[in-house]
Amino acid sequence: MKIFDGILLIIIIALIFMSLVALITIHWTLYNKYSFSFLPDDINTYLTSFGQYKALFTATVTTIAAYFGLNRLKVATDANSDKLKQDRFSEWKTVLDIRFIEIEKNDPFMKREFVRVRYNLFLQIYNIDFSIKNKAQLVQIFELIFLDLVPFFEQQNEKYISKGGIYNNVLYSYSFDSFRFLFLGSVDTHYLEIMNDLETLYLAAVVSDRTMSNEKK
């Protein structure tokens, strides 16, 4: 679209330049041949002299009108697209708001951070039509938005606090179930193995020096 606009703008500039040259030529010719007055014959002669450049002037006006028409159409299209995106965001946000209620008991602070990054998450999945089709898309979204939040999610979990941050084993997580519930609820469809891949990414982001139960004295 931008390339087309650029080409059209170049054509308009060329047509305007040639039209200006034509206007100068017309007036120069009339100046040398006639003594202009506001009599009907002189006005008719003046207007008739434009006839030989009629196609040029018509093309110039038509092209300029088309350019501004296309730009108005683009503005209207963009405005409609923005409205559709905002409507989709409102629907999507409502779904997450309902899911927030179900995880608040064990992960009351997860909602706060999810809300903070929610719109960025929406933009990511909106661009892929709310469908995570492969691991590469999952990794991109997770690392961009949630990677640094995982330790906070874990440490603010109510069970984590009550158990003093003791983990059963390296494959255990306190807040992954809540995160998975929210994250997968934010997309319409996903690839088959996403559960395992998401858990692997999440566990890898949990702090590495966590205390295991067999280390407790």
C-alpha cells in the first residue's frame, strides 16, 4: 500500500508540473497574440485555449481526487479495524476476568501482574488469530511477556508461603496450574503438545536455587 501511494504521489507531482507548464504556455501564447478584455469574445478565446490540454488537466484533477479518496478510505478502514480490535479485546478481557476469580485464592497477585501485561499478550495472540500453532510461537510469547514474572508468581503463591518455599522436587511448581489456566484461556486454539512445552518453559524460569523437601532439616 505504501509503495502504491508513493507511485501515485510521483504521478501526481509529474501531472501538476506538466499542468503548470501548460498553463504558462497558454498564457504566454495569449499574451503575445491578444489584448485581453472582459468582452465575451475574449473570454471565450481564453477558455477555448485550454481545450488542447483538456486531457492533461482532467487527468491531473482526477488523479489528485483519487489520491485523497484512497487516503480517506484508508483512514476509514483503519478506524474500523481499530474498532474491531477494541471490541475483540473487550470480549477477550471478559473471559480472563472470569478466570481471575478462580485463581485468586491461591495466587492473588498473579491477577495483578497479568492485568499489567494483558494488553501486550492480547496484541501477540491477536496477530496470530488467537491460535498458537507451534512451539516457536509459544516460546516467543512466553519469553517476551512472562519469563521474568515466573519467580514472582511462585513466591507470592499462598501454598508457597505457607510451606516456606520448600519444593517437593525439581518438577514441582506452586503456581503453574493457575498460570496454565489463565494462559490457555487467552487463546482459542493451540497445538496438541502445548501443555508439556508450557510447563517445561515455566519450570525452567523458576529460580534454580530453590530448596527441595529432602534438604529441609
